[in-house]
Amino acid sequence: MAMGYVVVVLAQTVILPILFGCAKLAAHDGWTIVETFGRWFLFWGVGTRLALAGTVQLIKPDFTTQAILGGDSHSGAKLVTQELGFANLAMGLGAIAGTFLGGGLAAAITGGLFMGIAGARHLGQRGQNVKERVATCTDLLVFVAMAAYAVALIR
């Protein structure tokens, strides 16, 4: 299960944004490099990543609660996980919509801050497994991409 997670997260936060960004740059449609890659990091790194995470948290809350709390989780933890799922799904869908509607400044700021805070929180955590290290590094990568994109959109 961990390897599948790693592949999906790396695809969403590294491979697909770069592939789509390169394809868009090759089309020579006038976007700057930061706008091009920022838009695709918004779509894939924030949008699809958070929408997928939220969907999993809503459908299978035990997957997240056991990963965070370990062992059996009680109904209160499941409810909190599902609330997190709604938030992740909403942010993800907002980022997907923002990619194509109005440039996505609000979604870039919101999603970027969320990913940056999550990544920073995990930086000092000792004993991370591969899944946790990949999540931490890609959270921070998306944060940097969204910060650059937001600055480019504001200018």
C-alpha cells in the first residue's frame, strides 16, 4: 500500500505537473514559465492530490485514523477524519476549478499554505517512513510552487 501511495503522490506533485507544463510551453501560448508550471502544480499538486485525499478520508476514514492514531480508532476520530476529508475535497475541487477559472490565486494561496504548514509540521518528526518523507518533501515542493505562482499572479 505504501508504494502505491508514493507513486500516486510523486505523479501528482512532480511528474504530471512537469509533463503538462512542458506540453503547455511547447504550445507557445504566451504564458510565462512560472504561470505555466504554477497552473499545473495547482491542478495536480493541490487539486487532484487534496481531492483524492479527501475522497479517501470520506469513504475509508479508518485508513487515515489508523495511520495517525495507530490501532483501533474510535467513532470520534472517524468523524474528525471525515471532516478533514470534506476540507481536503473542497480545497482540491477549488484548486481544480481555479486552474481554469480566474487564474486560481485564492486556491493557490489556500492550498499552498495548507501544504506548506503540513510539510513544515512534519520536518522535525523523527523516524519517518518512506511514505511520510515523500509526503513531507512534496508538500514543501507544492508550497514553493504555489508561492511563486501567487506572486506571479499578483504582479
